[in-house]
Amino acid sequence: MDKVQEPKKYQPVMVIELFGRKVHILDLSREVSPDMPHYPGHMKTNLWWHLTHEECRMRLGNTPFEGYAVKGIVTCDHVSTHVDAVYHFNKHRPDLTVDNISLADLITPAAWIDVAHVKPRTHITLRDVKGALEMAKATLKPGMTLLYYTGIDQKWNDAPTYVSQYPGLDREASEWILDQGVVNVCTDATSLDNPADITYPNHTAHGQRLIIHTENIARMNQIPRHDNFYFAMFPWRLTGATGSPVRALALWEE
């Protein structure tokens, strides 16, 4: 056999050719692992060998084939970087599960803002959002995705801190953002709601307005522009699920 060329190594950022143009891609996704932070109360994740290459050979018998391997996985539909379908926070809309999210809401123009100055376990207010948009020189338009950065992503490897020490959008800010026609709101935190506020004002607003949102975004602050880029995410089509892990990407032209 001729020398086999090694596959390209994973890198979170690279340049590809797309529709005849050079496009930068930044991976905004967290890994899925038993060791990752899990939202309090959510099922933990486990992966195990369901079938090893050696066990496959034993099952197949006398064959030159070296076997195949399969791993099992147990988790919940809200782990790692994931989207919350409307049914997650609106029990009256069982039709709006993750398998029914429109493709138009998964790949959109986007903007990101920095609200890392807001203290953990407090609310991100409308004043904070408008001020961050002004600083970013970004304008929200119908059909866009808004990403907001709290800075908690730096604590991903400190699970107790990561799942408890971040701010969340208050009701007024949440409603104003959705009133601009935004179709998805993303954060680097494990929830869009302030963990000290058990009324879940952001989840409530999204449930009433039937708008998805996305949590645990990675590398948001590495997007080199605050607007004029695209956000894309790809959830599993889990029938009837209230959410799904996603592969999330930021894309922009040179």
C-alpha cells in the first residue's frame, strides 16, 4: 500500500474555500465529556466501550478485517454547547421540539457583545445590553443571532464556579432583544438566566415569544469582529427532545 496521507488535525480556527470564497471558521463548541461541567440537576454524561475492535473480531470469526469499534453514550439533551428548543421552556408547545427548529434559525447573520463587566449572580440589564451594542458598533436586525459574552468561559475547567458564578439577562433586556427580531440568543454561560433568580425571566420571555436560545458557547471573544459574520449551529434531530448538543461555528469572509 502506498503511504497513507494523515487526515488534517483538528484546529478550532481555520480558513476554507466556500462557494469560491475564502471563509474563516471558528469552532464555538465545547467538547462532550463525562468531565465537563453539567448544569445542576441535569443528567451527567458517560461514554463507554460497547464493542471494541478485538471483541468485534471475536464475534466475526476468521476474517482479515481488523474489526470495528462502537462506544455507548448516556447523557441528556442539555449538555455542552446546546440549543434550548421552545418546548424546553413552554410546556404548551410540544410541537416546538428540537427536531422542528427551522433551518433558517440555525444559520443566520450575527453580532456579539461583551458584558463581562456585569457581576456574577446579578442581572444583565437593558442599559448593559444597549451600552455593549454601542461599544461594539453593532445593530440588531430581524433574523439575526445575538451572542453575549460574560467571561465565565474562562472557568470551564472549574465546574463549581462555571455553573454558578455568572450573570443573566433580566426580563426587560430579554424582551427588548427579542423585540428587535432576534431569532436566537447565545451565551458563554451555562444559562441565560441569573442563577440567583429562580423566576427564570429569560427562559420565560423566550417561552412566551417562541424563540430558541443557546448556551455554553466557547471562544466567543475570539471572533475578530462584532458583526458582519454568520453564526451556524447543527443540533441532532432528536425526536420530541427539548434541546440538543450542537456544533456551533462563526464564519466570516476575509
